[in-house]
Amino acid sequence: MVRLLMIVFILVMFTQAAFGVYDPRPDVLGVYFDEYGDRICNDMVQASVPFSIWFVYTNPTPASILGFEAGYYTTGDSFFRLGMYTPCSIMWIPQDLDNLTLLCPEPFATAEATPLFRIEYMYIGGGGPESTFYLEKASGSLLPGDNPYIILADGSPIEVQAGYPAYTTLFCGVSVENMDWGTIKSLYR
């Protein structure tokens, strides 16, 4: 019975960890390859196959928001933008992505990972698919600070942290740390 309880406990612990967002900091607006805020690397990019970039507000402190203000940048030149989608069905095409402001007519509730904007791309080939995608402060912003802003339900802005850059590459890999036997020997005593 104890063994069964221990197995259930371990499975519950791993299940909760699987649904966490990539960046644990509070109030982060970042670029991800999924709407849950847990993929910043994409090594599955293929020519002529669409993929999406999501702007996700993770670990929010406000309960509801109207939108955001940020500057979006990418280093990739082998990508064709297919479409842009908002959470509140606003139909508009921004002229410059380094100065994005999205305001929905009604406030919407936030969650652990709140998707705010989606851009669909297609890799057109020619060279490797290496590219970096990231958010910063909007280039035309009159607000102080160096980071993007979330617009609260009452219309006031709050400065949030910019997420880590997302990138496409040939192989994301798994980060490895070099250790010698002396550092892990005590684990086997």
C-alpha cells in the first residue's frame, strides 16, 4: 500500500510540473511556439509548412486585462507571414510590428498563460531556418521604462518583464552540464 501511495505521489508531482510555464517570473510577456508559454525553441520548422508564434502573458498578477503594448522583432528573413490573430477578433493589420498596441473592447480574464496575439509564418527555404523572435518596449511608446506594457481593465498600463527570446534552429537539443566524479560521488554513498 505504501508503495502504491508513493507511486501516485510521484505521478502527481510530475503532472503538476508538466503544466508550468517556461519562465517562472511574475508578469512576463514573451514569444513562444505554443499558447501555453512553455516552448521557446522550435527545431521542427520545414519548408512550406506553417507554424505559429504566440505572444503569451505568463504568471499575471491582474485578474483581467484589455491588451498590450510591445515591439516585436525577428532576425529571420526566410519566413513569410501568413496571418495575425488577436484574442478578441479585432480585424486590423499593423503597419510596423515594432510598435504594436492591441486593445480589446472588453476586458478578458487572465490565466497562468494568457495568449494575446498569434502570428502564423511559413519557412520559404533558402539557407537554414535559424531565427530569433523577441519582444521589447514599443519603439513609439511614450511610457517610461524599457519593457513591454500590459493594459489593465481600467485602461492603465503596467510595465511587465520581457520574456526570453524564442528561436528556430536545426536542433534544440538538451542542455548538459559537465560534472566530474568528485561532484556526484556523494550521491552514491
